[in-house]
Amino acid sequence: MKNESIQNKDGAAKPSTIDLVNKNLAKRYRAEKRFKAYGVAAILFGLACLVILFTDIIGKGHSAFLQTYVYVEVNYDADALDISNVNDPQQLAIADYSAIVKSALREQFTDAKSRKQRRNLYGLVSNGASFTLRESLENNPALLNQTVGLWLLADDDIDTYYKSRGDNKDDAFVGRLNPQQVAWVETWIDQKQIKKRFNTTFFTSGDSREPEQAGIMGAMAGSLFTLLVTIALSFPIGVAAAVYLEEYAPKNKITDFIEVNINNLAAVPSIIFGLLGLAIFIGYFEMHRSIPLVGGLVLSLMTLPTIIISSRAAIKSVPSSIRDAALGLGASKMQVILHHVLPLAMPGMLTGAIIGFAQALGETAPLLMIGMVAFIVDIPGGVSDPATALPVQIFLWSDSPERAFVERTSAAIMVLLAFLITMNTAAIWLRKRLERRW
Amino acid sequence: MKTKINENDTQITQDVSTLQTVGNVFSDNAKMSMRNVNVFYDDKQAIHDVSLDIGKNEVVAMIGPSGCGKSTFLRCMNRMNDTIDSCRIEGDFRLEKDDIYHPKQDVVALRARVGIVFQKPNPFPKSIYDNVAYGPKVHGLAASKTDLDEIVEVSLRKAGLWAEVKDRLTAPGTGLSGGQQQRLCIARTIAVGPEVILMDEPCSALDPIATAKIEELMAELSQNFTIAIVTHSMQQAARVSQRTAYFHMGKLIEVNDTKRVFTNPEHELTEAYITGRFG
């Protein structure tokens, strides 16, 4: 009707609607293609960054999963070890194992004459080798006064040298090694007395000043305990707060004020939570420094806003028809929430919680404030043992001057990523399982 | 023709608050009786001084144009409007002798006596069995699993759904067709054993075949239950109800025997509506 009247007014020169549409059609499709291309470009950019990141980290860190060992024939000389009774654990514990390693090295490389040269020679084997010797003697006391060939942990400088060497001697990273030490190592290489093995130390021990003895286990345990405290506190508290705010709280100034504050807290820099933890948990409640319990408390405070906001969104998205249905049947408010709202909101709440926990797992700044940045060798056995966390360990190692810590830093990042991926996969699996209940 | 409707529009949008309900709002054997009901959403008045009786084992249909307050009135009858903060209700609601809005009246107990079926089928995202068993479970009506099984079967039979679902009671209720879902919701409501069933446009989301089934069901249900139904379909009101109440802009304009309303309405607004001059 309308079209007709316009055409009548302007005469036949006016093109028909379909012509106008067709004229614009090509332009519209072009715009649409461009629009799609922007999205593809954004995704490609993200993927490229991810690939670069992973190549770099894996390229640098993969070598940390192998560790250099040298073959040394040591003589468990009872006199040198100062052991009179091999069945006495105390004697075994205090025996001077490094002495027999040193004498074995002296025997192989007779050209080490001066004190300084000898010290350089002894430096080729990690002082952690003593533990290997002690362990093998404890397991087999018959070895006393016998000569055995053992693969001992090499020093980190040798490790770096051997790993960087490849087939060509000239490519090798010499670092702090002097030419004589290099010559000794080359002798080992020629005699096939040196090899790389899977680095179990890295996964089983705590931190150490010596890179070859440093492991990630302490930080992993610390992160795990911290995260357990965080999950145990922030999820129930967050869900309870969200349920109250969404289902029970009257809409007034106070709840508005609380809501604004929750939203603001979600954007507060995490170091502020660290300061808060320092002042309240350590300063006021006099809890210990550096323990996962305090770390978990601080990270809970940091994660709570995220969980509350996402839980509220999930609760809000439960259709009101389901609430009406349950209320109409005479279910009480609590029954409606427990039987219907929470089960339906659970996948959404979990999604938010996973994001919060992943964030907490990667958080460094607040942990620095409460002393979880300390150098801790022992692997924590609970939430009240001093500990550090994975991201803090990465931070500490990246600060260390030894070359061998570079690959360990990257390896620790890989472990952290694996930790994150495992956690997220578990959570996604859990979410899928809950969703499957229609 | 066009101008005529316009004339009527001005006539029907005039202030109706002075109008008195015509017909007979009272019932000799009232199951529920509402007196001088006013409902407000914030400052806006949705119901103006409505009084109505619902007789025992009677089907009362409430009809009227959209926004006339019939659904609001229905939802007030089992206090579903309690969940709306801005809603304020005045007047006297009685279920037999009990004051529904008495401070001591427990709303959970009330809803066990006055069930409701909604416009859109809204089965829980649970199995068919659990859907029906939910009400009896929360009220503790079944002493044992066998009792519960029996309640579920009886309810599904009454809702005419048993034959269709008896082999897949563990299948999700949301997987049924629209009409089946609505009958499941009815089964769920009768499983609690209410005295009154409120139905809020129960067929508006259903096709004619499913609608016919539900209407058939209502006739059977009225032998055991008292039913109040809100509907947009005048044919439906005519088919299922014994009495019909016509609402207009928050006023109850006319209540009469259904036959009377559809053949010889007392009020001109009722006549205008049922003859299709607006709505």
C-alpha cells in the first residue's frame, strides 16, 4: 500500500523496491564477510600468541625433565667413611660419603694436583650424590669395602654444559667451567661415563640452592594445600552469600550497597588482599607466616567476589516457572532452593568457581605479602607447614643467577599449566555430569 | 465497522470502578469465597473490589481481555503472589472456614490444599516419576516406596497419562510432548491431593488435540476437585465450566451460569466481549 503511494507521487522514475534491495545486497554481503573476518583474525591472533608462548616455554623447559648423571666407581672404604658397624643407622647417617666420591674422582683424574684444581674436580659431582651413596649402602650393607660403579648426580654446570653440547663440542655453553674442568667432562663423554636420565628429583624434592637438586614438589604441595583451603572456604561461603542475596535479601539500600561493594571487590588488585591478610590473619590473629592456611584464607577473600557474582547470575538464570511449579506444589522456600534452584544453577556456579580457582592458583602477589615467598626446602605436609606456591616458585627461580634455573623456570611453568589444565578438566567433567541430569 | 469499534473503545475504557458486579457471585455450597478483594502492584490497582464464590466440585471459568486481572485474582487464591514484593492484597479469602491470608495460615499447608497448574507446562527437569512424586515427598504423604508408587500411578491415571508413560517413568519429564507435559503437571498437582485446583490458561500453549484431552480431563477431575480456570478461549469456558466470571479492567463485571453468560449476558460489556467486539 505504502510503496504504491510513494511511486505514484514521484512517478515511474523511482526504482522498484526489489532493485534497491538488490543494489545494496552486494554491499551488505561484503560488510558481513568483513565482520566475520575480524572475528577470525582475532582468533588467529590469539592462537598465534598461544603457539609462540607454548613453543618458547616447552623449547626452554623440556630439557629440565632430563638430568645429567656421571658414572663413578666408588669404593665404600670403611675407614674413609668412618663406619665401624654397618648395621648402625646413626653411623650410616653421619658417614663422610663425599670423601669416597672425592677419592674416586682423584683416582680417575690424576692431573688434579693443587688444592684449587682438586676443588674444581670435586665440583663436577653434585654434593647431593652423598644421598645416593648412603641410600645404596643402607639398602645393601654388604657393599662396605666393595668397589661399585654408580651413576651420580652431576653438578648443574656440567648438566648445562652437557645438555647444550649436542654433538659439537664448540657449541657448548661453558659458563663457569674452566678449561681443565671442560677437559675432564670431555674425557667422561669420550668414555661414555656421562648420560642423561629422567629427572625424578625435579618431581620429588623441594627447593634447593643447587639447581640439580631443586624440585617442584614442595611448591606443588604448597599450591595444593592453599587451593584446598581456598575451595573449602570460598565455594560454600560464596554460594551461601549468593543464595541469600538472590533469594532472601530484601531489595533496599543496604543490599544495593553490598552489591556495589561485591562488584568493586572483584576489581581490587590482588596485592591489596595480601596486605589485608598480613594485617588481619598474621598481624591480628597471629597466625604463622608462610603457611598455606593463611594463603588459602587470603585467596578465598580474593575469589569470593567472583564466585558470588557468577553464582548470582546462575541462580538468576533458573527459570521462574520451575520455582513457581515447586512453590505451587507447596514446597517451602528452602526446598525450592535446595531441590530445584541449586541443582539447576550448579553448572553455572561451577563455571564461575573454576575461573576463580584458576585465578587463585596463578596468583603470586598476595602470597608475597604473607611470606609464602620464603626459601623452603621441606615439602609441606599440611596446611600449617611453611610452604611456597607454584607461581611464587617460578618467580623465585626466574630470579636465580644459575643458568640451570632457566630451564627449571620454564619446566615449573609447564607443571603449573598442567596443574591448571588438570583442574579445569576435572571441573568441566564435573559440570558436564551435573548438566546431564537434564 | 471501524468507527463502531472505536466508539466502543471509548465506552469500555471509561472508569469502571463504579460498576457493580451483576449476576450471582454467591454459591450455596462454597468451597472458596472471596470478598471485597483489592490487589495493588505498587500504586497501580489491578483488582477492584471483587467478590466471588467457587462452589464445591464446581468448575468456574474466568474470562476477560488481557490484563483484566483474572490471572492475578487466581494466583491470589493460593498466595502465589506472595513471591512478588510489590504486590499488596486486601480483602477476605476463605477456603471453607479458613482465612487464607491469616497471619497464622501456613502458606505451604495452603498450597497443599489449593494446587495450581500454570499456563506453560513446567515439569521439573527430573524423571516423570520424580515429577509426580515430588509433592507427596515434600509433604511426607507416602509412608513407603510402595505407597509412593501407588500415588504416582493413581495420579498419572487420573491425569490420563498412565498408559502413555507407564513404560518410561524414569525418562525425563521435559522429553514429553507439550500436551503430555501439561497433563504431567496436572498429575503432579493432584498427587498432593488438593481440594481445589487452580488452572491459569492451561491450554494456551497446546494444540487443539492436546487441549481437547485436557478439557476432557477437567470434566472428570471436577467430580473430585473444585476447579477455577482462567482461559482466553470462550469456547473452552463454555465447554468445561458450570459458572463463568467475566473480568474487565480489574473489575468483576458479571458472574452467572455459563449457559446464561454465553446466551443471554446481563451486562453490555460481557456481551461486547463474547460477541468478539473487543478482546
